[in-house]
Amino acid sequence: MERPVSRPEVQESAAAPLGVRLRGPTRATATPTAQPPFRRLLTLRLVTLLFGALLFGTLLSAAGCHSAPPMRAVDIDRSSPEKDVLLFEVEIDAPWAPRHYRDWAQEQLDLLGNEPRNDRYPGIPVYEVTYRYRIGRQTLAEVSFRREGEGQGLLVHARTVVRPVPGWLLDRESRRDD
Amino acid sequence: MTDPRPFGPLRAGLLGASLLAVLLVLPGCGLLYSHNLEYEDFSLHGNHDVHQLRRTGDTIQQVFDAYRRLFPHLEEKVNECRICYEEDPLSRERIFTGDLRQEGYYLPVLDLIQLSPRRPQGETDDLSVIFHEMAHHFLISAHPETASVYWLNEGLACCLEVSFFEGTGELRSPLFHPTLFLQAQRLLRRQGSTRFREELEELLDANWFRFHRTDGRNDSYAYSWSLYWHLLRSSEGTLEERIHAILEMKPERIREEIPGLLRELARPAEVHLHSIAGDRGLRTWALEQFSELPAVRGEWFIDELEEELSIERSPKTALNPRSWSVATRLMNGRVRGLDRSTRNGWHGRLAGALSREDLPFEIRCAVAEALARDGSRSWAYIEPLIELLEHDLPELRIAAARALARFSRQKPTVTNPIFWRESPAAVRSVEVREWREWYARLRR
């Protein structure tokens, strides 16, 4: 849809997007027939290369390719602050990607089996299992699993809350990207 | 000799596919999305749950309508737009990061808005990105020449992104962005006034690359918002008239306002929130912002809080659970400068609300939930919370159990809501008795 524009320079500025830079049509000063063949070929190769790179970048991006620091737990401490809650404090040596907190906790929970127990209160079914990740005294993330179906079903991932860590470079999942 | 077939089949295929991808992506074409909804002022495209998409669309239409009322003269020139909605992939997996800024961008040349709002803590999208991008669309539709004036566009959008809808559906725009204010203050402290001013002046003429440079992008938002906010405060009239006044300002005139901005930034955020809290329609919002500050002096909000919960003076907010929730958070937060009797008086009042059968149960739940979330600095709440464990309403029992679990590490309890909702009273009474015994020992 065209908007009313009175001056050519205004139109040019209106075309400048806020979030993404777009380039306008290339200014052509000669017809293709006026171009030497090698030059036309060069232009075509450049265009092909450009779009190829763009497509490659899109595919890489869609595949979610990124690097992430290795997941390594230094120490794990188990406690039970409530009768039906298990808390695991996990000491790590570097922040992880947000999904990795959940995935690692899920693996640990699977190792516990479907019916983890609080040994001090064996008659009370565990309602919540939380993994709290920290470096020293600083909490980086908490992953909670709760029984679904208002507390009667299986333990499922309820939420993962990742806190920003000043001074650490996280992978792209956790960076602002607008 | 040159190749007689510069377009081999492979190269031609690659070029064609690339062109097609670009052409499909750039206009936000509906072909790319599973769900395409048509609204009065925009089309909405998305891939995920269509019911969620429809709810988002209704909200966007509400924002559109509200902006039309807010900008009755701009409104005539606003184009229809296409909006592509991507649910934040992390939020979809119930992973919430601490990032404050939401995702989205606007392409004026295509009247295209891309939204990918995050859900900072909860289940619903934060509306700020919608308010933000829609502000770009309204301003640039009416004034295309502002599309490349990045500080001005982002300044206005950041002012409007803190807007919210009241219960009645009316749009309220405080314009004051606490996060960006604190960030601008930090920049001023770190850089000093001379460098701050130079940075700001440089930003007034910044191109896209300078404004969005990786190392200072968030700072650019803070600079832009603070200047625009100050200019709005310095102008008179309706919001639309003030926006026009800023559009008409010469660059020299804008630069002359920077010393005034520096004076505003030198004052604490509490001063500005206190001023906003004087507006009855913005008071609850302002009190909530007080509760989010790292530390706050009580004298800046205590009178407004009193007014907020006064049934005689403010019957509407005095019966609003949100007001009671923020009162609980404030009085149990990092408040300085309140004398002991005032503080204890408030704890007594809030704890008393837990026992008041004449109050709606939503208010009592709101107080208990606020205690469960943020903890407490007073023992005054324990006894009424234990009483609530035996209440007839399961919602109150669940909220009280959650709050009590927050109080003591020495007294483990059962947090499972199904226990407090459905267990027979005789089973629950064992747990209640334990709490009473624990509290009796504590008092001795």
C-alpha cells in the first residue's frame, strides 16, 4: 500500500526500516546489452553468490546451529525443604544455554525413576522436584518439575527460570535479539 | 572465451529458490504461515495454536483501536499492516529468561510488523512489544519522514510500551519507563554529564548502523527514551499535540533541552513515580513500579498506599486484589525510612485482611500469594495463615499453605494443592496441628 509522499528524499527515508536494513533497487546506468559479457557474468555470479549465502544462512539459522559451553556439574547437594518437595542444588562452573538446564535436569530426574521419594516422609508422594543451578552463591537457573493434573499425575516440567548473569557471554538463545 | 550458458541448471535452481525465499519472507506472505487471520486494520499470520493467535489478534486490535483514540489526527493516515506472530520458542517450552526487552521489529516500507513476544515470568505475552511496534506504525504512517530519525521513533515507542489497559479497557500511558530511566541514570553516572551529552547529541543524527550498533544498542534506547520523555514533559497539550510539537522542533531547540534532561535524571526514580502516583488512574501502576525498585524510601509512597486501600476515598482500588498484593509486596520488601510503628501497623492491617470474612476471598488470596512469592519480614502473618488452612474455601487453604511454606525451613509442610483441596479434613488437620505446635514453640 502506498502512502502519500511528496518529496523523493522523503520516500527514500521512509523506505529505511527500523528493525532490518533493506537495500533499494540497484541503480542501473546501462542496459544489459551495453555491458561487456565478462561484466554481466561477474554480476550474475555475484548475485548468485549473494543469494546462495543468504539461503545458506537461513538454513543454518533454521537448524538452530550454535555453540554452547559444555554442561558439567561440579557438585550436587540434595535436600527436602518441604515434605513433598525435593531440591537439588547443582554447582556448575559456567552458565549454560537455557534449554540445557532443563534437559540436564530431565536426565537426572529420569535417573531417579518415576516415583522419587523423600526418605524422611516416605508416605507422602513427592509433588515437586527442583534443580537449582548456581555458581558459588549466585543462582543461575531453577528447573521445576511438578505433578500434572493438579498434583495427581506424573512429574512433568513445570518451568525453567533463567536469571541473567552479568559479565557472562551466553549463547544466542538467551541474548536479546530485537 | 566466456561460458555460453551462464545459468546452468544448478545455478538457476539455486538462484530461483533463493529469490523465492526472499520474496516470500520479506512481505510476510501468508503462504509461509499455517494460520492467517483478517482483522479490520491488519492481517495476522502465525504457525502455532490458532486460538492463541486469535486472542493475540484481538489484543492487537484493541491496541489499534486505543491508538486511534489516542491519536485522532494521525489515525486518518494509518495504513493497514501485516503482522507476523511467532510465539517465543523458549516460552513455548516454559523456559523463561530474565531478559526485559521483548522481540519485534517493524518494516515501514512493507507495513510489516514481526512480533515474537517473550513471557518474562508467566503464561501470557507481555504487551509491551505490541505497544512498541504499533507506535512505530502509527508515527511512520502519518509522518514517513520520521522513519530514519531513529532516536525519535524509538523514544516515542519506548514511552508507549509501558502502556496498559485498565479493567474497563481504557488505555493508560504513564510514559515513564522505570527500567530505561534507571539505565539512563547509570549511563549518566558512569560517563559524566559532558560525555552523556555528547553521546546523546551524536545519537540525534545517528543512522541505522550507529543506533543499533551491537555494543551500545540498549544504551541507545535509554538515551532516546529519556530525551523523548523529557521533551514530552516539557511540552503542553494532549499527547498527540505534544508529539507534533516535538516533530516541529529544530535540532538546536532539542539540544537546548538536554541540560533539563540531565536535571531530571539526577533526581531519584521515586520522585517521578511519586508524581505519577498522584494520578488516580496510574496510582496502582506506580505503586507496582515502586515495589520493583531495588530499594525504596517509604515516604515516597506511603500516603498513596494509604489512599489506595482506603474504602472511603478509593472504593474501587480498596476492593482490588492487585492493590492489596502490591501493598503486601511493598511492606515486605526493601523499604527504608519507615518508623517501626508505621511498618508494624501495616503488617497488622495486611495480616488482619487475611482473617476478614467481609473482604472478598480474592483479596485474601492476593495477600497470601504475595507472601508466598516474596516472603515476609514480620511474624504477624503466621497465625492468620494457619487459621486459613482450615477455611472452607480450598483456594484460601492452598494459598495459605504456599505462604507458610515460605516462612519456615524448620517446619516442612505439604505443598501439593490437591492435598489442600481434596484431602479429608481429618487428614489435613494433622498438618494444621503441626503448624500450631510449631508456632506455639516459636512464641515461647
